[in-house]
Amino acid sequence: MSEVIWYRDPTGFMSGDRASRILPEPHTGMDAQLNAIFRFSIYAAILISVYRRSLTPGIAILATVGLGTAAVHESRAQRDKAQRESMDLIGVVEDPVRGGFCVKPTRDNPYMNVLISDIGDFPERPGACDITRKQVRDTADDLAGEDLYVDSDEVYEGKTMLTRQFTTNPYTTIPNDQNSFAKWLYLPAPRGRGTCREGDGDACAGRIFHYYPSVRLDPIAEEAITLFLRAGGIVEQKRATLLGGKAAARNFWDDWVRLLPKDTPIRALELCDLTRIVPLAMKKKRGDTGEKKKNGEEYGTAWALLDGARVALIPPIVDRPGIYVGRNATRHLIGRYRGRIRSSDVSINLSRGARVPAASDGGA
């Protein structure tokens, strides 16, 4: 638990092992460092008063150090408050993804790009917040479309002229990240013939579309992206999209990103190179018909005894994981990932002493 300045927490100031902390440590906060200085002054005042056999020097030391630490703390608090107000005014917030600070969408600058005025007024501005995060993306779209005329076609399609023509730039700092841009242009791709500047498409795509030696997905995330491709996902020039438009792609990304680890380098679905997994997805898709027929012949119709009567269970197979598509999928549902149902998600009522059926492979 972080410390509070000594005059706001007199009892906790000397409690526990804090009484022995008399030297400021660089990794602690400002309050803890000021408390350490004041504790040292207390012990020094006691020793000097005992040595001089007078309380006057001890009181003078405590008064001087006490007022000094309090003044430093209040000055720092006022400066931090003014800085927070200034940062909030220009749209700077803490970045929960990358740490540090980032520029959030505002009404005057919904896409968080560098403005001409920033070069002179705010040259130290941080970069834009992660536009691939749903909260940031939705806020930017809402602010960009505020007080904007929208016709019925744009409402139905979910697109406006702003979303077609404007976007967040790749680099939003002053100056731009020239080092990364130079690497994108001049570093050759692994197994590539040359650089992006020389016309090697693999090198260009590698710098744009998350080119890593490999990004290993866990089985659940891999299954989800495979189902995405089988349900109508297509890959055009190594860019992943979904038949169904912008809403379907967003819905799937919002579900899929929850299956990825927190430290994943994948920042957006449309920037992923999925060409290596497409053949496997298409192969599984062609085998769906035979697999469904086999399952129907194997399982047939199951029966259960309900109050002594034999009752048919049709169908006995739990729906497999998949992607919501088709005419029955609403705008808010299309593209959503329907996850695998595991044995831990199912409750069954059995008679006393009845055999508990074993879960199938994979826990479905």
C-alpha cells in the first residue's frame, strides 16, 4: 500500500516497518520520500536534544523539516493538478495498453492526428490512443459524426463519408517516427528478394500486416479464426475481411481479441496475414457435409426416461462452435463467435445412483 504524507496520516506514518525507513528510496513515491526525510529529522532531533540537554534545537529541526516537507508536497500537488487539468483540456489521458499517456479522441480532433497548431503549441504531445480498441474507435466515430448530416443509405450501411475518407495516421507524434518508417522501407523481409523501397511486396506487407516469424495461437483462438474464414471470411492481398461488411468484422474482432493473450502483437484483424491458414480452413469446409451426415448416422436419436416414460431427444448433439451469419443474424449479432460448450458449462439431472456420462474429447 502506498504511503500518505505524514501530516495527513499521523498514525500510519510510524506504523510497522515504516519507522525504520529513514532514507529516501528512488523507486518510491514522493510522499514516501518526504516521510523518510521527516522520520530522519525526528530521530536526529531526539539525539541532538539529548546531547544538548535542551528541547530548543530539536523543536527547531522538526519545525524546519516539517514545514519544508509540507511545502514541497503541497507545491507538487498543485503542479500535478494543473498538469492534469491541462492534459485533460488537450485530450491527453493515461494509456492502459502501452503505458504512459496518449491523445484521446476529442470533438475538434476525433481521429487524434497531429494538428498544425500542435507543432508550435504542443510539440511534446504523445501518440494517439490505440484506435483498434473498441472504446476508442467508437468514441472517434461518434465524435466525427456529431452534428453531421447522414442519409438513409449511410445509416443502413453503417458508413459515412468521414469514415471513408479520414482515419488515424500510422504515426501521431512530433516528429513522426522516422526510424520505424525507414526500417519499413529499407529492411528486407525474411526470405524476401529485397526491400519494400525496391518493390518487394513481401517486405512491404511484412511491415504493414504484422509480419512476425510466427504468432502462435492457442487452440481456441485458432479454431475461432478458422471458423471465421469458413463462415465467409476472405483474404484479399493478405487483408482479412468478412462477408457481411464492417459490422461483422468488428463483431468478430471484439470476440476474438478476448481469446488472445494480453501481450499479443496482433493489434487489428484487418492487419493480419491469414494466407497460411486459408487452405486448412477451406479443406475443413469441404468436409463439413460428409461429417454432418456421419454424425447423424452415428448418433441417431437419443432417449431418456422422464418420470418413467421414454422420451426422444432430438437432436442429441450440442451445437458446435461457429460464426453467426445469414439472414437471421442481426446487425449486432452477425460475425459474433459462438464458443465451444464444455462439460463444465452443462448441468444434468440424474437419478440417484445413475451413471454420470463421460465428456467427449475436447470437453464439448
